[in-house]
Amino acid sequence: GKCDVELLVNVGTYLVERRWYEQWKEYVVTGDQNSSSFPGQIDNTELFEELDSYHLKERLVENEDFVLIPAEAWCNLLAWYGMVDDQPALERKVVDLPSTVKVEVYPVEIFLCLHSNMENVVTAQFSHTIQKVMMKQFDVVEGAETRLWMKSSDTCCERLRNVHVNVLDSSLSSGMTVIMEMRNEDGTWPSSRPQIIRNSVEEQESYRGQPGVCGLTNLGNTCFMNSALQCLSNTPPLTEYFLQSAYLEELNFTNPLGMKGEIAEAYADVIKQMWSGRHYSVVPRLFKTKVGHFASQFLGYQQHDSQELLSFLLDGLHEDLNRVKNKEYIELRDADGRPDQEVAEEAWHNHRRRNNSVIVDTFHGLFKSTLVCPECRKVSVTFDPFCYLSVPLPVSKDRVMEVFFVSLDPVAKPVQHRLVVPKAGKVFDLCSALSEMTDVSVNQMVVADVFNHRFYKIYHADESLSCILDRDDIFVYELSSGSVEEEGDEVVLALYLRERSHYRDSGSGSSSCGTSLFGHPLLMAVPRVQCSRNALYHLFLQRLATKDSASASCSAGASAGVPTNSQQGAGLQQQQQPCETEEEEEKGECPPQTNEGQAKRKGYQARRRKLLFSIHAVNSNGTTERGMGEDAQPYVAIDWDPDMKKKCYNENEAEKYVKHQSMEVPHQQTTVQLQECIELFTTVEILEEENPWYCPICKKHQLATKKLDLWSLPEVLIIHLKRFSYTKYSREKLDIIVDFPLRLVISCLSFTPPSRYDLIAVSNHYGGLRDGHYTSYARNKDNGQWYYFDDNKVTYAREEQIVTNAAYLLFYHRQDKIRQPTLPPPSDSSSSPTQPANVTSHKHGMERATSCVNMETD
């Protein structure tokens, strides 16, 4: 219950080794102190990596390696049984997160040192307060006045003002250094800050830069946060609100939906530092900690979405600054045929009765939502507030795929094709598109994903193309007619190429043989009657051979680029005699038919030298040897001796391929207008089955038609371009260029003149679904200059640079609310000797910006 949780948080918990705990439970059941189940002293030896430091082993699992018991139970067990000598009690703190309670099994590891001797660094692990631990560690006299500094890098330190807070609350993380200094006898401190950052402090104290032109340090995959913060920082009405400290009068500490004012205060600290003009770059560590504390999805240092962070931050600021202390219950009324103007004013009034903050004043607008029942034609009109527009991008129903076609002709090199196929299509559609280019029947094609010289996956014709990623190496193999059928006289063999490697076992002194894959694998259709090793050897030679002879030293041809020789080939025919034993056939070495033992041995050795390779049945990875059973997909490897491979196999030639004329056609990047995206957002759509509407007339849920319209627009309009597309067929990022204007004119339904906006900031995302990097462009409110923010780097930018295929969030400020710049734009650095050090010149700034990421300019 709630009381149990509060008790755990207040008193903590203890770790006990599970085996000892289970033995104790068994002893309690029997109650016989003389039985073998008597646990003895508490022993946590199995939990420690080493008994000298008593560091816990990594990746211990609760209820498998240890159990957690509350403090009261631990005290009783300790009093009854005692503990093995010198072992420390494994007390751990219970962290009370907003949505869960978590035991901190592995305390934060921090480096400790004295300011007077910073070379003597010790490592400590703990969860609780730091000052007492450090005073004991460094034999500091009790009662001495001390203060602590947190160091996260060579040039970044900040005061730990409250020395009584625990590690979590002090924003300390593993790898940081805590420095302790003691007050001098004359009452001064040895330094205003530790010596390691004195030069940086002097530079910061003398630095005077343009307010707002300040970078943000990347704390580890926090570029998404920095990008969103820079955009909000350059939103004039919100920034001026915080710079004027108006937020202090409106902090709401009692709102159950808020964060007790902590998010607003942390954001205010960041903004005031960035706009002080005293910093090259600000470290938003406290802000990051607060965000992770109230939104557990942002805990840690994983990459996230800047739009998700922005959504949380705007909502958090709104609730922390909500002027409404007690929200009243408001019953919503249906339109019932009333004029839209009346219903809209009522909806906005009701919204302001419960939500009244600077966020609502600045960012909130109003939608008109119209639902029509498909049966009774009931029309429902509602007006709903919004904080930003999430507009879809026109999505093409096709995708471009690049594949390699491997024909039956052993002479032909693989051909790279560029195909246009349906996004929601099947592998059959890919084969159909390729069939039109190659005149090969779809029934003769097999599609496979090749990775690291092996088949990562062999696809069936009915599998979805969404399983294939753009970065996959897709090969399409031509097989003989009818081989792709499920039943027939042929079987499809997956063929791997391996090279034998001989090495000596240092332990036993014996020689061993290993193999490694090389080259491209093949798919071959083989008649079932020719699945013996002798027959397969001939088939593989024919498939791998080329018509070009470049050497006369090989006994037969191999893969592309491997020469043949008719005279040596005749020798092959002599040695292809039936194998006498299964072991010989398994090795691919068959002795000749002769009655003379010595002649048999010599002939056997001669023919053994003439073999190019041996044949083995393997698994799909090409590693494990196994019998030639009839599997769903049999895999075969041919093993080459290193000398024979070097002599007969030309790897450079085998890796070559030719490009089809389809590859010469340049891939045109799509460009759409922002207005198209907004119109697509307001298009009539049918509700999905997972989200039906309850019709009050039909008394049941209906898949109604829905249309959204813009009724009223806010002072600052945020437009979210939905570049990340998730459907049941595919997941992708849309890299099309959205041509958004620097001056936007947009109309709404509230019978007011069109609203005119100026672009003030853009959040960019470079990369794909799984990784990427966020940056931002923003226009300084004081001098009107555009800047490019890339974490702690800031460069000048020009308006013509801003429109790229990376634009993700757009910030527009209504022109009738814009305050004209109070300062002239900065002059070029070539004529200005006072150019700030953290901002490059116009020319060099452009080079730096484009060198960080691949930016395409419209």
C-alpha cells in the first residue's frame, strides 16, 4: 500500500544473497537449529566481484542472485545470525519516481579529490550525502567548513550548494568528479572555483556577447533537447516573460497536473543564462535532470524526438504557470445548430476557465471539428484547442529499391537495377518489376538478403516488402524453369564459398582446420537425382566457371574471374570416379579403382591435388557441419584450400558488377509546398476502426467522416512536419523537401483577415529512424540575425540556407505582435574586430555548418 511505499522510501532496503535467504527460509520451516539447513551468518560473498573492494558484480538479477528485504527485517536477521566478518551491509536507497518506485541497486560511482591535492583521486560508490563520506575519506577535521564542486569535464564545474542532498537530487552521474575545498584561516576560500577552470572563469567573466547567441552542451544524446530549447529561447513573447521574471508571480505549486513549479524554474534558469550575454555555452544539466524526473521516458541518455520533448515542455510549463488554482467542472454542450461563432466563443471561454497561462496566451489556437454519421447523417460540431499543428506530408505509394540480378549465365556479372515498387507490395511485385527489365519469368526468381557472405534471409513471394530495408543488399537469383515451385523434380540449394585455414593448437600440439566465408553466395536449382557429391561437384564447376581463360594452372574453372583449361579439365574427368566409402565422399576425395596398393596411394594423392574444393552440408550460417538431410532450405558449402583459392579464384573480378541503365536515371527528390501539407491536414477522412465515434442518434459507435478546420490561430504558430511515418506496411522517415515560406499567410474560418507570420525558428533532424542528429536555425529577437545552433557551436546563417529536407519543427510569429529589433545586425567579421569567439563569420560559418551535416538548400 501507500504506507509501505513511504516506509521503503524513508528507511531504504537491503540486499541479501538469494542462496542464503532460501536456506534461511527452509530453516524457518523446519525450526531445527541442528539441521543442515541452518543458514549460519549472513554471507553475501557471491554478490561481490572481489572481496577487497566489495564491488558488486555486474548485471545481478533480483530474485535470481539476490533478494530485497526492508530495513526492519534486516536488523532482525543481523541480530539473530550476525554477518561474515568485514562484509559491509548492502543498504540501498529506494527512489520514488513519479510513476514507480525503484531500488538503486548500483550506486553512482564518483571520483573524489581535495582541491589542495587534485592528483590524489579516489573512487567511491554511494547513494546518500557526499560531504560526510569525503570528510572521512580524506581525514578532514570534524567541524571544518567545506564546500563542494561538481566537475563534468575539463572546463566545466558548478557548485554543489546543498551538501546535504543525495546523489540523485544533486544531478551527479557516474564518472563525474567532486572536489572539496576547505576555508582558509583568513576566511577566504582557496579559489573562487577550482584551479582546473580558473582560466575558463576569467574568460567567462570578461566575455560579453550577444544575448541569446549561446550554445548548449550536449550531455550525451541530448541534441534533441538542445534543438527544442533553442527554438523556444528565440520565441520572443515567452523569453521576455521569463527574462522579466513575470513567472515568479504565477508559479503554481498546488496544481496536481503540474511539477510544483520545478520545470518552470529550471527552464527560467537556462533562459536567463543564455540571455545574460556572459556565456559561450550553457550546460543544461539541472534542466535535463528535472525533465527526466517528471517524464521517465526522458531518463538516461537515449536519443529522443524533439517534438515529443517540446510537447512535454509546453504542457509542463503551462501547468506550472497555470493561473487557475482550482479547476471547476464544466459540462460541454453540443452545437445543436447554433452559429459557429457562438459555439467557438463558448468553447474558448470554457478552455480559459480551466487553462490560463502564458503558454495559452502565446501558443494555443482553436480547431473546428466536424463529424458526420454515415447512417443517420447526424452532424456533430465541436471546437477544440491546440498547441501546435502536426501536419502530414504527402506520401508516395511507391518506393525505389536497388537490387542485384544474378542470371543463370555463369559468364554474366550481377546487374544492379533500380526498381519502383508499391510500398504495400509483396516480394512478388519486386520480381514482377524486375521481370519486365530482364524478360525472366517471375517463377524463376528467388529474392534473398545477403549479408557478410551468407544469406541473412531468403524471402517467399508472398512476404511484404516492408521487411526489406533500404540499406539491405538484395540479390535476385534466376533459377531454371519450375524450380521455384513447391513440389517438383528440382531442389534449390544455397551455396556458400569457404576458405580452409590451418592452424596449430598450442595446447595439444595438433593441427586443426577452420573455415571462413568469402565471396557472394549462390542459389542453384539442382535435379534431385544429381544430389550426390560427385554430381554436385560437376554442377558447381559448371556454375562457377567462366569462358575467359586467364591461367593454365587450375584443373577446372571456379566462380566469376576463375580461368579454365581444357587440358587440366581432361584430368578432372579421369579423377571423377565413384567414391568407395561415405567418408571419402564426405571429404570430396575419392581414390581410383586399382588393385595395386602403392599405385592406389599415388593416384589418390595425385587426384587429391587436382580437386579445387570439397563439398559439405552446413547450416544457414555456413558454420556447422551436418548431414545431407532434406531440409526446408538445404545449405551447402564448398571449401577451398588457400593455395588453390589464391591460384584459381580472382576475388576482385568476382566482386564486380554492372549497372543497368535504370541506375543512370537520377533519383529526383520530391519537393512539396507547406500549403499542401496544411490542406492535407484539413482533408475529410474516415475514422479508423480502432477509434470510432459514438453517434447519439444511432446509439452505437460509427466510422464517421471527420474534417478539421483552423478556426483561430495563436500568436506563435508551431507546425510539426510529420516526417516519421508508421503504418502497418512500413516504417520510414520522409526526407522530401517541404518548401516553407519565411513569410506565411494563412487563413482560418473565424471570419477574420488572413494571419501573416514571420518564421523565427526551425528544428532540424538529420539521419534516419534509428539514429540522427538535431540542430536548429533561429532568428535573434534583438538584432534580427539568423544563427545556426549545433549543440555548443553557434554560426551565422542566411535566410536562403534555412529550407532543407531536414526541417522538422517550424516556429512562426504573427507579424502584428513582432517587436522590431533594437540592435543593428552584426557586421561581417572581416570588418569587425570584436567578433565573439563562439560565432564564426558569415563565410566560414556557412562552411562549418555544412561540414557538420549534409544540408541541401532549396
